[in-house]
Amino acid sequence: MRAITASKILIAGNWVKDTAILIKEGIIQSICQLKDIPKGYPLEKITDGYIAPGFFDIQVNGGGGCLLNDEPTLEGIKTVATAHQNFGTTSWLPTLITADVKTMHCMAEAVETAISENLYGVRGVHFEGPFLNPDRKGVHDPKLMSANEQDFLNILQDRDLGQILVTLAPEKTSSEFRTSLIARGVTIAAGHTNASYDLTKSAIEEGLSGFTHLFNAMPPLLSRDPGVIGAALDSLETFSGLIADGHHVHPATLKVALNSLTPKRAILVTDAMPPVGSTVTEFTLGDLRVSVKEGRCVTAEGTLAGSAISMQDAVVYCLEKLEVTLADAIQMASTTPAQFMGIHKNIGTIAKGYDAEFVFVTETGQVTGTYRH
């Protein structure tokens, strides 16, 4: 048992003072005034930051010099988790970019082990592909996008993979496949897609609830052709991931999106690659060589290939460039992704009964430490 406090703690979207969090066996037992801390709870004071819910990143391809497509193993997961925890990420979804069946099997096995042993903050898995549109491939391998839907369902069969997120192109998948995924409890998001507004809305009616890195790898929003972006902004029950790094989306565009989405539907994601938390300046993705130039991960042709940012970077960018408050930025990094993935009664909030996962953060968004049982 222990009690933890700081000059400010983020509770229900508000910064409170003279408050302590009581923890037992990794679960928050209570929130109380400092004067009311019961006996048996030694008090720890955090002096170099405020306390907020730990960040939950739902799109992490790599970090610490490791790319999960190359190392879809427990060791690879550990390497990436360690790199990102230093920047405030206490929960995450290991993310596999479009891959073959064998690699997807390996990733599923590693994730299942991590979850069963409560390792490295793994809350599930994100399969970004292979059911994408080659016309919006980005750096994904189009040769692997003709995967068999049943083969993919077989990978999920009889496995406990926690919270599963699948990014797909609605126009490249059958309605039966999408509804089968949803029936299994899988969260599906549209991404790397040319889907029309009407098709996207139909997929939302089936249960599609998210959009992967909104604006990227999808058609632009037009006056008479709103497309995927229009459906994302228009559908109040859905969530959208945003890469806030100044490279993927112009800050003015992000501001417009946030005005529509609000922090309740906008999710900060990193789409992180091996350079995060490492000195790596080059890496390979399949046959592509990717370089880090001025904070951007790009191929020789100049195509963006994921990002080089952490969740701390995304939060700081929101504060400095988007005029977002620290509380709202943390909501987009913690509470909203937990809501999207259906584990908002476990993480993303500091309240009784929730997992004790915290980030210690300064008023300018810098992470000074994390706590995770």
C-alpha cells in the first residue's frame, strides 16, 4: 500500500491540489485529501511534475531501434515498450504494418504471451493492414494486400489478444468480414483507403468506429465529395487518430479537425518507428530504406514512413502549436484512446478502481517519469 501526491493531479479533467492517490496491489483504492490519508499508506511526493493518467498509444510500429515487423517477438515488444515508457507511454498496442501470414502469427503469439504475463504495458495489438487499398499504400507493401480474410480470422481464433484494432479499407473488404471482426469484439478503423463518404457511413453503421491517422493515406475533403474525412468528422460516435508532429498534417488543418472532433473524439498517436528512443537515423522497411531527416522518417522518394515522435512530443506539439491546454492534450493521449478501445473503465482516468498508471509531467508537457505497477 502507498499514497502518492504532487502539486497538481489531473482528476476528471481538472487539476486538483492537496490530494493523494491511494494504491494497493496496482489498483487505485481511493482519492482523498492529504489530511485524510489513512494509516498504513506511506506518502510519496512527486516534486518534478504533475500527476496525470499514463499515455495510451494505439499505434506503435517501433522504438529503441526495433521495428516490430522485423522483430514480432516478446523481446521486440520489450525493446519498444522500454523506449516509449521513457516518454510517458504506460499502455500501448504493438502495431504490425501490412505483413505476411507467418509474421502476423508471430506477432499474435508474442502479444498473447505479453498479455498473459502482464508484461510491458501491452493492452492488445493493432494490425494496420493487410486489407488496405494499394492506391493509398504509403510505405505498405501492396504485394501483401491480397491476403485471405479467413486466414486472418484464423490468426485471431482461440487467442487472447486483449484489445484488437484492425485498420482496413472498407472498399477492399467484404461486409461479412467486417461484421465478423466486430462480432469477435475487434475494433475496426478505416485507413489507407479511397472509400466514399456513403460507403464509410455504411461501414460505421456496421460498427466501424475509428479512423487511422486522419488525413494521411486517404482522399482530401472536398466540397461535393466529403469522402472518408467528411465521414470521420460528421460521425459523432467515431474516433480519429492524429499524428501531431508538424509533418503529417499542417497545424491549421489539425486545429480545424480538433474544433470538430474535440478532445473527446481525437486521439493522439505516434505511428512511431525505430528512431524513437534511440540514435537510429536509418532503417529498412521491407525493401525500402528509410532515413530520418529533420524529424521526419522518409523514403528515398520522400514518402513519409511513420514518425520519429513519442507521445511526449505529440503532447508538447499540441501545447506549443495548436493552443491546446495540457489537460486536453492528456485527454487525447490517455482518456480518449482508452474510450475508443473499450478499456476506459481500467485506464485513462485517475479514479477508484482504475489501474494505477501515471505519467509525471510538467506544465509544458515534458515527461519526468512514469508509474506502472
